[in-house]
Amino acid sequence: MENFEFHRPTAYYFGAGRENEAGNIVRALNKHKVLIVFGGSSCVKSGLLSRVQQSLASAGIAYVTKGGVVPNPRADLVYELIDYGRREQVDFVVAVGGGSVIDTAKATAIGIVNDGDFFDFFLKKRQPQDTLGLGVVLTIPAAGSEGSSSAVIQKEIDGHFYKCGLSSCFNVPTFAIMNPEVTKTLPPYQTACGAVDMMAHVMERYFTNTPDVSITDRLCEAVLCSIVETVPRVLREPDNYEARANIMWAGTLAHNDTCGVGREQDWATHALEHQLSAIYDIAHGAGLAVMFPAWMEYTMAHNPMRFAQFATRVFGISMDFEEPKRTAKAGIIALRNFFKSIGMPQNFADIGAREEDIPQMLKLLGVDQHTIGHFVPLNRDDCEAIYKIAARYQG
Ligand code: NZQ
Ligand code: ZN
């Protein structure tokens, strides 16, 4: 196991009705004026936004509110929110929404207290030095942003959409309120996209070159098994609180690094996918459903035994001791079938992506200068080959 430091200061308030505690939680942090950020209409329609506002008001916390975050969130709104937050002299940010809203709130909280263009941090030109701080009221289990140190924002530069991530301790939320009830309004497609994303977060950590990491292997497998078992139940019974609750906590464990400490992590598939959601404005989870099996097929030969372990422990496939590669391949097929069974796309055509755009994807990835991923470092030719597998796969 590699040496590691693990500091996750997020306080989780999990369960039905916990959003009504938002005001008291913020007051205990000695904050006085909050910028509430939300997305489209879902939290307005469900009444969640007004419950959060009411809770703040009852606790004597002033607030201003701004919505309009779209999936694959844009830098333009972050600039607006930074100005707005500074003008209103807020001292805290609260995100009511999913990954896109939370990441917008993270970038805003950093942008308000750091001079210069916030997007420089996402372009890795410099590092943020502080944050105003943020709390989260989560509405969709998926991105895991409620417990992660990352944020992902998209910006159009010279006619190209750059979807860039920032990893920083200043991105870690101070608190996350997680009420599974509020996820009952999620459409099946968004529920499934969220499940794929959380599985991808675990698998980015699972496929590692670090030997002897059985504790985190087993944690990864537990989270994956639970998702595979529970998602079909959530899709069959969208109002099932217990199923929704299990999926919600799985999404957090998948990405707050509980499953990833002490081991090399990969993250090539996320980089490959971000170009798809940037160019075609598709859901991140849908893009991952297309890209992850393609990445697995391409890299399997590097360590078939690890893929065979995945197949046996996550999908219950019997081990072929004479030919472990067969078991490894069966695991990839099982993953593809699972994604298909929950209504996820299988190839480029299913998400409206085009093979002729692959050169553009490679350009945005920046793989002319460097490789991506760690399990198998991928150069331009490797990335091109993986995109082609994803483009041409026929289920
Ligand atoms: O805008 P509203 O009306 O709320 O609708 C949203 C949106 O259309 C809807 N939704 C959310 N909660 C709902 C609901 N609809 C009904 N009922 C509810 N309770 O869901 C749609 C998608 O929302 P979004 O926030 O975009 O989803 P998600 O949480 O999947 O976030 C995706 C973004 O997070 C980034 C992705 O790249 C993408 O931009 N990621 C962020 C990460 C991080 N910060 O750690 C890691 C991830 O790997 C990922 O890259
Ligand atoms: Zn993801």
C-alpha cells in the first residue's frame, strides 16, 4: 500500500427531512449571509429550495438565490455568481442540486476570495489559496461532488469547449445534507446515468498497479456489488426509500476516496469521457457507459487477473483457471449487459457522437504532449484506438 494522508472534513447529514436543518447548520458555522445556487426547475417544483430558504430564514441567516446552472456547467455563470456574491457580501455558498450545481458553487466560492480569473485554476496555471466555503443539499446521487475534492467546469475558448477539472482541498464541502426522499423525482435515465458515474468512480480506483491493497479492493467491490444489486430495484420501485438511500450513500463512498486511498488511481476514462460531454452536451454518466467498457477491452491484456477478479467478485462469474482472460472478458461483457439493462447507451451512435470527430476529441484531450491514465499510460494512438472501439461497438 502507498503512503497516504486522508482528511475529509465534510459533515454528512443523512436522512428524510434533514434539509430543514440547513439554517442551524449554517448558523453553527458562524456564517451570516449565504449565496444559494441551484440549477433548473427540479428543486423549485419539489419545494426543496423553499424548504432550504425557510430553514435559513428561521435561523436568522440572510440569503440571496440564483439558479440557472445547466448540466456540464459553464464558466459564464460562475463569473456572474462571483460578481453577485461579492456585491452581496455573502460569507458562504450553499449548492442545492447535483454535480453541476455543486461544482458551480465550488468554483464560485473559490472565485470570490481569490483574485484574477478563476478558470486559471482549472487550466492548471495556478493554485487557489482559499475558499469562502460551501455546503451542499444534494438532489442526485451521481457525481459524488458532495464529498469530493474536485470540480469540473466547461468554458468555450476559441470556438472549442474545454471541460476541465480542478482538484483542491478547497473544493471539499463543509457539509452535505442528503435526503434520499428528494431523489424520488429523478427520471429513470438520470438515475441510471448517476449509477454509471458512481461505478466509474470506483473502477477508476480499482484498476491499479499497486499490489496488496485488499482492504480498498474489498471496499470497491462492496460498493460496486451494492450498486449493481440496488439500481434495478430503484428503477422498478422509484419511491422505495431504502433503495434510494443505499444508492445515495454509495455515490458518496464511490468518490470521497474512502475506496481509493493508498493506491494508484487511473482516471483515463474520465478524461476520455469529458470530451464527449463537452462536444455533444450529453450526460456524463451516459458517456462513461460508452467509454468504460471500451477502455477495459483495450487495457485488459495489461493485467488479465485484475479483470478476472473484477468479474468473479462483482458479477459472480466463475473463474476459468486455465484461461483467466476468458473470465476477464466475461466481466466486461457482464458490465456492458448491466449498463444496457438499465437503459444506458452502448456506442457512439447511441449518444449522437461521430467517429469523424475523434481528431477533435484527441486535440481537446491534449494527448499530443502527454499521456493520460496510470494503470496503462495512454498516448494519442491508444486514445484514438479506445475511441474507435467505443464508436464501432455493436451490442
Ligand atoms: O437542473 P435541474 O432541474 O435540477 O435538473 C437536473 C439536471 O437536468 C436533474 N436533477 C437533479 N436532481 C433532480 C433532478 N431531476 C429531478 N429530481 C431531482 N431530484 O438532473 C440533471 C443532471 O444534473 P447534474 O447536476 O448535471 O448531474 P450530475 O450530478 O450527474 O453532475 C454531472 C456533472 O458533474 C461532473 C460531470 O462532469 C458533470 O459536469 N462531475 C463532477 C465530479 C466532481 N465534482 O467530483 C466528478 C464526476 O466524475 C463528474 O465529472
Ligand atoms: Zn464521474
